[in-house]
Amino acid sequence: MTTLTEPTTVTTHRSSRRMWAILGLVLLADALDVIDATVTNIAAPTIAGELNGGQSLVKWLGPAYMLAMGVLLLVGGRLGDKFGQRRLFLVGMGGFTLASAVAGFSPDPTLLIAARVAQGAFGALLIPQGMAIMTKAFSRDMLGKAFGLFGPVLGLSSVGGPVLAGFIISADLFGLSWRPIFLANIVLGIVGLFLAAKILPRDDDTDRSTVVDGWGSGLLAVAMIGLLYGLIEGSTNGWSAVPVGSITVGLLFFAAFAYRQRTATHPLITPSLLKNRGFTSGMLVGLAVFPAGTGLIFVLSLFLQEGLHASARDASLGLVPLTLGLIAAGFAAMGGLVAKLGRRLVFVGLTVVLAGCGWVLALVDHAGTNLGLWALAPALFVIGVGIGLSFATIPTVALGDAKADEAGSASGSLSSIQQLASAIGSAAVTSIFFQAATSGLAHAMEVTLIVVLAVTALSLPVVGLMPRTAPSE
């Protein structure tokens, strides 16, 4: 009896160790994505100053990454089904590593922005594969443990990205200033590639019949690039024919994309979802809240550095209260509050955002640019709580009325919408800040806060159209 059970025990132990290793690899990939999406919040002014990129580079650094990620996220999942998750994971990790090296060594703004786009594109190939691999390879018990670790790891990454950027820039390692924030990905990427080649299961169940809507993806990409370029170019260099024409082209291509989704045999977004009032209202709320929140966080980092003259390190630490509030609220929401309160929690989150923004507005109105970081900390924590509650709750509640066979498409669509909306919103809110900065940075911060307050308040009535409850287990 003993000789029969020992091999089984050893095999089970090895299988368990392999699953933990796969989980570690997937968490590494997701952490890289979160860190690279947030590091430029702090690093942007330093990078723009050293590369002589000006306001335009500041506005492009974050949106370039999020734009490519949002456009290709749905496509990345489909490509994984078609060609295999392991293969796409390796391609995504390798491309992300190479793009990070190019970003770190970029001598001018143009190459840096191209590298950021490439990072987002390869990240979109990489990120969807991890969840698919885990779903196939993990036991139900292991899958539950894995999902429980995602929140803490990604939460720490969202804090760690800006803080790490601040300390790296202040340390000026080897005289490289901001460059190590991207160059560090080379080491992590090589480790990830080695582990992926060694431990990820082979692709034996690919479905080459899976159809990827290339036309739809292309139309969406041109639409978003047109809108983003027009917005940034117009707000930076004036509203000449070029930015106006770019925005017009973007709107026309977005209309073509919407038409394509109605008529394509295999659209990127399941058509029935767009007829679902709960999903579409959640999508509309997200299109308002995600850009406003993402843009506000970026502008706050600019205000701390440019207005309050905080160093990159001090600015990153100054934003820690906001990030801690965001993480705490996100855990509370997904830990049971969203199941109990449903769309009411979205109302609560947005109301808290309004309170926090109003608090900061009052502080800036009273003290201008003579504010201390400690004076801002409680108000920033409140903003973080509000953003955490709403960001975590909107996508979940929006799925409340989705059918079982729509859940995958709905979830992927909301993830893409969040990335794209954040890209456009970050550029838009930053543009508002710089436009108003001609009358002083305190005035610019006040105008930005008023816009965020207005957008958030206008989204509240639409929340009432969202599903009452989140999807049941």
C-alpha cells in the first residue's frame, strides 16, 4: 500500500508547487502592468524636462500606454484562444521587456512614446492569458486562493509604482535619473520569460477557428488615436485645422466601429450587451468616472511637484494617503459590500469623491500653493476611498443583468472601456489643468477640481439605471 501512495503524493506535491509557480508568474505579469501604468504619474515632469518634451510629452506618457492596452485587450484574449495562451504569454512578455528597454534608453520624446505604445500593446497580449491559463490548469480550491491574492498584490503594485518612481528619480542611480524605472523591467521580464518557458502548460487545446475581428480593432484604434492626438495637440499648440480634423476623423471612425459591432459576424462586443440597459448605463457611468478619477490622480501629482514644489520622492509619498484609501475601499467593496449594497455602493463612492474633491478645493482656495502635504493628506485619503469604492464596484454591478454566456464578453469589454476611458480622460483632464495654468497653478487645480466635481455629479442620475445588485455567485 505504501509503495502505491508515495508516487501519488509526490506527484500531487509537484503539481501543487507548479500551480503556485504559475500563480507567481501571472502575478508578476499583472504587477508589471500596474506599475508601468502608474510610474509616469510621478516621473512625467522629470522625463519631460530632461528630454525637452514639454507639456505634450507629459500628456502622452500615460495615455499612450493605456490607449494601446485598451484597444488590443479584447483582441489579446481572442488571439490566446486561437494560437494558445502559452505562446501569447511568451510573445507578450518578450515584447513588453524589449519595449521597456527601448523606453529606458530613449534619447527623445518620439521614441519614448512609441515605446510606451509598444509596452501597452504587448501588455494587452500578455495580461489576458494569465487568467485563462489559471482557469484551465488550477483546481477550484487553488483558483479561489489565487483570486484572493490578486487584490493585495495589485494594490501594493499601484502604491509601489509611483513611490518607486519617486525614490529612483531622487536616488539618481548611476546618473540615469528616471531611466531605471523602465530598465528594471528588463531583469523582471527575462526572469518571467525563463519561468514561462519552463512551467506554463503546453498549448494542446487551441481553437484555430476562433475569429478575431481585425477590422473592428483597426477602426477602434484609429478612432482613439484621432481623438487623443487631436485633444493633446489642440490643447498644447492651439485649435488649428490639424487637431480639429483629427478629432473629426476620430469621431467618424468611432461611428464606423459602432456600425461594425452591429453588423460583424464575430464582433468584439456581443451585440446583445448594448441592448442591456444595466450594462450600457454602467458603461456610461464608467466612461465618466474612470477618466475623471484617473485624470485627477495624475493632475494631483503634477500639482504637488509643479505647484507645491515637492520633489519626486516627496510627491510620491504625498499621494500614498490617496492610494491607501483606494486600496482599503477596493478591498472593502469586493470583500462583501458590493454584494450587499449593489448600485447603492456606487452612489456612496461617487458621493465620497465629491466630498474629497470639495475638501481639496476649499484647501487650495484658502492657501493656494502654500499648502503643506500633511494638510492635504486627509482629503486625499477621502478621494482615494471614493475612487476605490466606485472603480471596484461599477464593473461588477454593471454585469448584474448580463446572461451567463455574455459574462466573458461583458467583463472584457468593461476592462477595455476602463483603459480607453482612462487614456482619453487623463489627457483631457491634464489639458484642462495646463490650459488654466496660465492664470497660476492654484487656479489650474481649482478649475480641474470643479470639472471633476461636475462630471461626477452628472453621472449620479445614470447610476440609478444600473442593475440593483451585482451578479450572484
